[in-house]
Amino acid sequence: MSGPLVKNQENKDVTIKKFPKVWDKGPVKIFDVELECYILRDGTAVLNKGRMMKAIGRAWKGASRTDRPNFIGAVNLQPFIRPDLEEKLKGIEFYDGSKLISGYHADILPLVCNVYLEARQAGVLTDNQLPIAQKCEILIRSFARVGIVALIYEQLGFEKYKHPDALRLLVESYLAEDIRKWSKEFPDELFFQMDRIYGNLRTTSRKRPQYYAKFLRKYIYEPIEQGLVLDELDKRNPTNEKGIRRVRFFQLMNEEKGLRVLRSLIWQVIALLKTSANKRKFENSFARLMGKPYQLDLFDN
């Protein structure tokens, strides 16, 4: 699914709004509640919009009486909503695979809890809202010790990025400081097997289909740190007006780590290609290797 079209009034060109992509997702347990959470590639922690009421122990009853979401829509809560929460209520849109979905920045949850606690202190909560405030108090105490973003990082395996520069340092650990001299990194065997599963006559380096480049992006570059390194390579080595890049991606990778991981992925892909009768079987084998959903073949064991 593509993003909405945004028209540029000056040149009347049409561009596509870019949305961030998911690094990983999964359930995060906060006391007795499991929330569906996401971490975007830039490190943003996101909560599923539909689970916000569950997080604070609020039953899903009736519609909001205001223009705000149901979990914060009660009339008696409105005076306690601060501008920082108002901003977070706008939500965030992002891609989970090819699906464009929306959520809330994770740090909205303690802000919502504060609304209930301030309303309780002011003595304006209804009897039905008092248990919610009690749940919010427990959550706030937890977040005081470990922030909600850190909690999501830890449970989804993102804790190594807590340091502000850690994500940048991780990506840069694959890349070379200077552009390496060109050397052949993709063996002829790789393209021989690609020709076979695509049903093409033998291709040469001077004339290969454009979709071979997309194949290399998807199956060799993108798996490195779940696309983070590829994103940085795109930034450092953008296409010009003719769609051509100044160097090849592997020329920007270092010998110590980047090329070592790249070569390992190349040979894993070659091995899968050799054992695949066609492109569909290769895609299934690759998805299985990466721990992703795949189409079960009728004749698979």
C-alpha cells in the first residue's frame, strides 16, 4: 500500500509521502497486560492504537463523548489534558511490511495515566474510573523506574540501542570510511542460478534485467540488520536524475564486518537458489530461513 499523494503547488509534480518502517514488533508485557508494540527503524517505540484502553484497564464501552479517543474521551477528563498529550494523540503512521498502519508514540501511555491521576486528585472521577486511576498509579510507578520506551526496547531485543549514538554506530560498523576500489563481490554462480529460476537465457554483467538489482536489495542487502544498513547505503549513495548511483553498495562496506556479512548472505542465497526449482520455492525457502511466514508447499514435509 502506498502513502497518500501530496501535490506540490509550485511545479504540480506529485510525490508520495514517506512513512517510517517497522524494525520489529511483538507483545510487551506490562504487569498483567500484553500490549502489541512496534519499534521503528529510527528507534521510535509505538503502541497499537486499539490496545490503549486495555493498557489502562478500561473496558471498551460506548463511544467517546468528545472528539478525542475513547480512552481519554470522558468529559470530566478534558481539563487535565495537556498540550504534550494533545500532540501525541495525533498518532503516527508507519509501514509494517507493505501495510500502512497507525499507532501512538509509546510515551503517550504515562501521559494518559497522569490525566487520570490528576483527575482523581481533583476528586472528579466517577466510581467506574477509580479502578483505572489505580491501574495508572501502578504503571506510573513502574515507568519511574524503567521508562516505557526502555521497557519495550528490552522485551523486543532493542536494548543495545539505548545509547543515543548506538544505532548510528551499529550501522557505521558495516561501512568503510572511504570508498573501496571496485572488486567483484557477486560470483557468477549467483547470476547463473538467478537466470535459471527466472527462466532467462544466460545473462552477462553488461546486460541484466533491472529486477535483478531489486533481487539483490531484497535478499542480500536488506537482511543486514533488518534493513538499517541498506537505508544508510541509500542515503550515502543516492541515485542521480538518471537513476544511476555513483558507486556500488559493496564499495561502501568495510572488510572487517560489512563485507564479511555480505559474503555470508550471498552464499546462503546461492545455496537456497541451488535447491529451489523455481522462484516461488526460493522465496518460501528464504522466508523460512529468516523466520518469516511462508507459503507451505503441498509436497513439503
